[in-house]
Amino acid sequence: MKAIVLQENLARGLNIVSRAVAPRSTLPVLGNVLLATDEGRLRLSATNLEMAITCWIGARIEEEGSTTVPARTFSDLVSTLPGDQVLLTLDVQTQTLNVRCGPSNTDIKCIDAQEFPPLPAPELEEAISLNVLDFKEMVHQVSFAASTDEARPVLQGVLIQVEGEQITMAAADGFRLSVRRAQLSHPAPRAVSVIVPARALNELARIISDGSNELLMLVPPGRNQVVFRCGDVELVSQLIEGTYPDYQSIIPRSYQTRVIASTAAMLKACKQAEIFAREGINETRLNIKPAADAALPGQIEVTAFSEETGKNETVVDASVEGKGLLIAFNVKFLREALEVIKTPNVAFEMNTPQTPGVIRPVGGEDFVHVVMPMRL
């Protein structure tokens, strides 16, 4: 193999694929990045066997070939090279990669590409077309609610359902549920219902470019994998097997108390409360008070208490429909939900101090978040 690439392109490609490198593995090749010539470009791939990321970068290919190079060594080296052309030359006999750039001349010991796990070459004709910005926002509004408990692997994933022109993402951890819907620009070739690891979706949202308009999603039959392709980047993830809980049954259909408040004001109140609540079990109380006079606004008193630190109370003006209510939530859950709501105002819908509360953006019907209360 002999190829010439720009240092900045090589550094960008390595930064993208390195997120899939296995940090600790009994297979040394999983700590490497695959370098391979591919139809006039250089293909970089890394995998931890659960997720694989591939990136194609422009290159002048003088001799075809492939090898795998230690990811950390190669990334650290490339990041220190001058912004110039990098000449990559592989000695096949010794599996040594010579990296030459300006005054720098380096030899790196590699592992034969034959030992690298084979990656699928998907046919994307049946792929579902997604809008990149919508997809990234959906992941941002849902994935944080997925569980980190390995004892419940199904809840470590995000349920993605596609039918007709609608895509839905849902994630839950047993204490909260986040659901986001969006419209597709083109109807899906077929209905899809899969559970994708939340980590894979977060990595995908991080590496795909805002400059791209289209993201392709494909679930190859019989492989238990999902493939995402956006421009010159591809991510393949194993799916989580199992049956996702019926999240629709968790969402309350009615309410006795509905409160509309400024999203920014509620977020600031929750951040202040969290400073004190985090010393204990993150409990924060919302005391909802309807207006005593029609000319005055209602109020939400956001209160947190710590025996060691003290007490914080913030009063937020709000429009209150229904009766007053005192209810407690995990303030971290409230704060994380409010952080992903983009509308100026947010609605809280509740029934009793023992039943789930619902958070919705005012004016946005495509997102709903359900939070279990804490015992007062």
C-alpha cells in the first residue's frame, strides 16, 4: 500500500473512527484502525465488535493494499504532524507502516488486515432516508433517558420505530420515559422496529456533519445489525435483542393539574435546587399554587433541602389550570428534560403526588417526557 493524504483529513478521519476502538480487549487487532485503499480513497475503520465506524477520506492511491495500525499511536502521531501531505507506505513483508510528513519519518509496527473482523458491505437501496438535523435533535431529546444498568439490557437501548412517513424514538430507565416523533421526507420502504444501543446513537449524532442533509438507515435482514450512512461516514451497530416495554401505556391520558411556565426560568430554578438536592437523594419539591386572583399569575415553588448545605427555594410565575398540588421529583431528571426542550414555555401535567408527571414543550406536539414522582 502506498497513499498520499492531507494531514488534516487523516486527523479528522482518525478522530471519527477512534471512538469505536476497543480500549481493552483480548484481541490486539481491536485496538487498531484498519487502513485500506478503496476505489481511489483511503478507508479507515475501527470496531469493538458491538459497534463499527468507517470513514472514507480523499487520497492519491499509488499502490493498493491494507493493514491495521495501533489506533492511539497513529492518532497521537498524526495530530503532531505539520499540516502538509502525509505519505503512507506499507512494507507487506514486515507489516511496517512508514509515515513520512515534512521532516518527520516514522515506522509503526502493524497487524495484518486479514485479522481484522470483516465489516458488512450493505446495499443501501432499501435504506430509510432521514433528515440529519431532525435525527440529531431526536437522539439528543431521547437517549439521555436510557438506562445505564447492565442488568436490564433492553432499557440500555433506544427503541426506533419507522412506519410510513413517521419515525419514533423512545427511551426509558424505569423512572422516566422520553418519546420523540418526526416526519420523514419520503415514506419508508418497509416498517422497522429495532432497539439500538444508546451509546451508538450518541456516537452517531456526534460524528455526522451538520453540513449533510441526508442520513441513510438500513436494517439488513437476518443480521441483527443496523447501518447508518451519512456522506463519507458509516456506523454499524449490533441491535439489542428482546421486547421493549409498552411505553404507550405509561403515558397518562389526562391530568388534574396543568402548569405552563417559562422553560428558562424553570431550568434555572432546577439547577439551583440541584446544588442542594444532590447532597441527598436529589429530591426537589414542586408546590403548585393556582392564582388567588384572576389578575395575578399562579406560582411554582421549587424547593430543595440539605441538612449539611442548607435550603433553596425559587418561585416561578406560571399559568395554573386545575387544583394546587405538592409533588416531589428527582431534580436531575427534571433538569435533563428541560435542557432538551427548545420552546420558550413548558407544560407540566400531573394528577396526584403518587402518579407520573408529564412534561411537554408548549407548541410542540412531537415530544413528551414522563417522570415518576418521589415519595414525599
